[in-house]
Amino acid sequence: MSLSKKKKIVLGLCLTFVPLVQSQHMNMSEVKAPIAKKITHKLEKHGDVRIDNYYWLNDKENPEVISYLEAEKNYYESLTAHTKEFQGLLFDEMKSRIKEDDSSVPYKQSGYWYITRYETGKEYPIYARKKESLDAPEEIMFDGNEMAKGHEYFSIGGIAISPNNKFAAFGVDTVSRRQYTINIKNLETGEIYKDKIENTTGGSVWADDNTTLFYTKKDEVTLRSDQILKHKFGTSADDDQLVFHEKDDTFGTYVYKSKSKKYIIVGSYSTLTSEYQFLRADNPDGELKMFSQRERGVEYGMSHYGDHFYILTNKDGATNFKLMKTEEGNTSSENWKEFIPHREDVLLEDIDIFKEYYVISERTNGLNRVQINRWDGTNAYYLPFESETYTAGVGRNPDFDTEILRYGYNSMTTPSSVIDFNMRTKEKEVKKEQEVLGGKFDKNNYKEKRIWATARDGVKVPMSIVYHKNTPLSETTPVLQYAYGSYGHTIDPYFSTVRLSLLDRGFVYVITHIRGGEYLGRPWYEDGKLLNKKNTFTDFVDCSKHLIEEGYTSSDHLYAMGGSAGGLLMGAIINMAPELYNGIIAAVPFVDVVTTMLDNSIPLTTGEYDEWGNPNEKTYYEYMKSYSPYDQVVAQKYPNLLVTTGLHDSQVQYFEPAKWVAKLREMKSDKNLLMMDINMDAGHGGASGRFEALKEVAKEYAFLLDLEGKISI
């Protein structure tokens, strides 16, 4: 599995506006904000004492905690009651652009065409297949709508088809903590067997015997993926055999099958380090063989072809990665030979292998590039892309023996396309272009561009921008600035039908490519983590200042949004520069950095040390504390703020945003909005239904448009 795939563990109508700005002030004067009680809780580390008066909110088994969360929810509902009808309008508007009876482009694997489709009025996907020909009768494997009945939350994942095409293993989560139960279904009879494997990642891999299933187990407390087990079809999960236990609590583990189908591969990963073991898929009871032992700071991923492995790695200082090659029988790193050298100005992101071709995905100056190569070394070339705000990437290509490459393309003004490209003839066929229903969308009505701001240390930071061509750019123009900025995860410029509801109401949308992502290569990430983390926050602030200085907007009309680690970003910038923003949306925000990173019982904490640092070391403790949003709340004015969270969130626990809101309400010196919308039935990803999720977006957009006085019914 390549490194980029491993990391991908990623939103013409003109209306007449009727301002309703008085409504929010009326609500605020009539509704009393909930005030969390204060219970002194002392936290001491390295001789430093922190007082957390809201630590008691960590215990969701405490009825008082639930009562307080419900009070916050009711407060939010009261303050936004005047926008409810408008939220409904936004929801209907966003939903109306989406083709409800939609389906994916079919792909062929092992004699079957696989299709995911949706039916009108239904929330969940239907997974189907057809044997050999697309004209063959459809076989419905899973109907998510039927399976979701009776559940507030539902997710199906990790569908794995046995080599004989008869069985499907699949994971189901009905709580939203990403703890999946694996079941096995007979695709010929429809029977779901008694085999039931709980507390897994949901994914699994069949061995060639159609009987042995490899899967990843989670630690029940920390939710760390720490064990690979082997299940024999028809037996109890209690009898499953442990194949590998990742005992280092800063690592996780997973299992997959090589595209060649020859090997089952067990991976171990941390933020900075990789390790793999493998065994033949036709010998599931054999012993795992080490590929190359972990070396601190060395990341690698490999692909199998013929009698060789191809290894994407940063070994020996290859910051932007290089491609190595080694024989099947000599896989340790001392045997690797260079195949594609490291380049200072090109980030090597991925390799896809076919019988006669290999395809390289790379990034130069922030832009995706896809290079086609023949194994015989002749006629290498790049796919042609011309825009400066596009996103392009290789899609799902499970068929090894083909000359067709499937890839995707979109930009901030261009809907997504799925394209089949003949690598030999260079002919392409657009298999599907995203439909924008309603008859009012014309991409020529929108403008997109990339601009650069100068950060305080002199570094140039890019921003991708889109807006309606009729939107004037001035100090009264509302701008929504979005970013993530962590884990090397890049937010590419992408098309969104949902976003049109803002653009058509005069908003400019900006994606800020701050350090902490990999938009400008691996060094861009390295310069935005650990003891360089503050670059992420100052980049965003400096880009905000640039937007104001260049006349795109003003502080009265500038808004910012981020989620999860991007929510941490939101918390940091409003402590640093609250005067720049009129409103902030912080979705499932990671804001209590020090306390969380000191608690190794919290899910995912130990695996994060290489991203944020280990606060058990004083240097990292002091640096974290200096930017941790919860620790840095002070008595000052803050922008209008909407915070969202989920009670069952396994990644950013609900109590982080809850405590943050409580402390902000105690400390802030303004009368601006401060609201927390908590979903009592969902987790990190919010609502699970296809259209239910749009209701959450409608809430966020209504918050912004209300502040702008741009609500109309």
C-alpha cells in the first residue's frame, strides 16, 4: 500500500436578500446562556500547575454532564430558531442540486462489475454487482437503507469479496465510534452467517482458500488498531488466532492484499515510521516474513510486480520521497536499488502498477501531476492539466492486465469527472461528469484563481479562491477562509455543489494551503508540525491579513472554518488575532491539546506524539501549552463562534469543545454569539445519512449568512 493511500484514512442563482440581523440580538437578550459549574481540578506536570475548572465534563456517565450538554444544545436551538425555516430552504436547495438516483462508474474485478448506487429519497448506498457484462442481471449485495433501519447512525465499510466471488465480509458501525463488527454473507443465497467479529476497523482480507479471513482488532479503551487476527470461516471469533500484535503504543497496524494478489501484507505505522511483514495469500497458515525492519523516521510503502517489489520511501534523507526496487527474496532496505531518484522540487506521492505500465503520481508547486511510463522505458509522458486550481488523481484501478487508467479531475469551478484513459493510444473517455441539477449552474458564472500571501517569516503561502463572477471584491464582501493544516494532509482545490449556496449569495470561498499540509511538498509538512506547529496558525492569520489588505474583504466580513485539527487551528487564531474575524466555525475541534496528549488512555493519543510532540518531555509540554486553545483562553473579545461536536466522537472527545465553550463563556468580554451544537447520536463525522449530513452544513451556512444579514425565505 502506498503512503498517500495509507494516509487517506477527504464540500448562476441570484436572490433578493432580506436582512434579519435584529433577530439574533433579540434571541440573545431573551435566552440565557448555560453556565457550567466550576470544580477546581489541579493538573501538574514538570512543576507547572494548570487549573481546569471544567474537567468534570469528561465523564459522560455523569447525569449532570448530559444535562449540561443538553442545555447547550437547547441554547443553540433557541438562538437559531429564527433561522430554522432558512435552514430548511438551504437544505432543499443543496439537496436539489444532487442527483438522487445516482451511481458510481462500474469497475471490474475478478469477473464481476461492481457498482455503488443511490435511489431517490433514500439516505444510504446500495452495493451491487453484475457478472461479466454490464447487461447481466444486477445482484444486490447490500442495501444500506434496509440495514440502517432502527439505527440513528449507520455505516457499512470494508466490503471484502472472497476469491471465489461467493462470500463477502463486511463491517457495520451503528454507534459512530469507528468500532465495526465484521459479518460474513453468502452472496449466492443471501445468508448471513453466525460468524461475528466485534471491535474491528471493519476491513478484512481473504486468503486464497476462501476460508481464512485476516482482520484488524482495536484496543477497547484507546481504540488503537493493535492486533491482526486470523478467523476461520464457520468458527467462533473466540477461537481466532493472533497473527501479529503491535505492542508499541505509538504505532497502529492494518492488513491488506497486494494488487498482484500474491501476498497478504501486514503494515505497522506511526506518523514518522513504517514497517511491513508479508506472507503468501495461498499459504494463510504460514509465518509472516519481515519486509524491512522499522527505522525511526523512515517511511516506506511497497507495491508488488513480477518478482520484484517497488518501494516508495524517504530513506536516506529523501524528504520528498524516491522510488526503490528490490527482489522478492531480498526485501530488507540494504538491498533496495534506486528506481526514481529523490527530487528537491517534486513530491513523489504514489505508484500504480499495471502489466505493461506504471503510473507515478506526484506534486509540483502544489499541483497534481500524473506520469505514464512503460516498463520497457519508452515513451513516458504526463497527462495534460492546465488550470492552477485543479485536483487530479488516479482512481480505483484493480485490474492489473489493462491499458486503461481511470483517473478523476475537478476544479473549484468544474464538477468532478471520472475519466478512462488509454495509456497506449492516449485516447480518453469521460465515463461520468458530476451532474449539478436544477438547470441553473453554469461554470462560466464562477471565477477561480490562486494567489500568494507573504507570511511573517518571508515564506509565500498559496490560497485557492472561487467566487461568482458578479460578486464585487471589496471591504464589504463576505469571505469564508478554510484550512486544515496537519498530518501532511493536503486540501486540494475541489468542486462542491453545496458550496454554491454560499457563492450564489455573494460569498468568496478561500482554501488556505498553510504549512502542516503537503501542498508544497514534504518540507511544507515538516515546517508545520512538532516545534514548528505555530507556523500553521501564523500562516493562516497572515493570509487573512493579506485578504484584507488586498481588498477582498474586511474584518467585519471575514469568516474562518476548520474541523478536527482544523478546529485546533480555529481555536489558535482567535486567541492570536480575534480582531480579524467576524465569525468562526470550529467543527469537532481538537482544542485541549496538553491535557489530551498527556492522557494515554484517550483514543489515538500515543500515536500522535510524532505529530504534536510528547508533552511528557518538558520542551514539548511548554510549546504545546503556548498554543493550546483551551489553555490560552484569555479575557478579551472573541468573534461570533459556532462549535460543533458529537457525543460519541472517538477522535476528538466531546468534552474538549464542551470545556472550551464553557471557559470561553466565562472569560470573553464581548456580547457576540457563542454556541455549541452537539449531536447526541453521532461521532466525529457527524450524521451518517447521505442527505442528513446536508442539514448540518445548512446550520453552518445559516450561521454565516445570518451574521451577514443575508437570510431570505
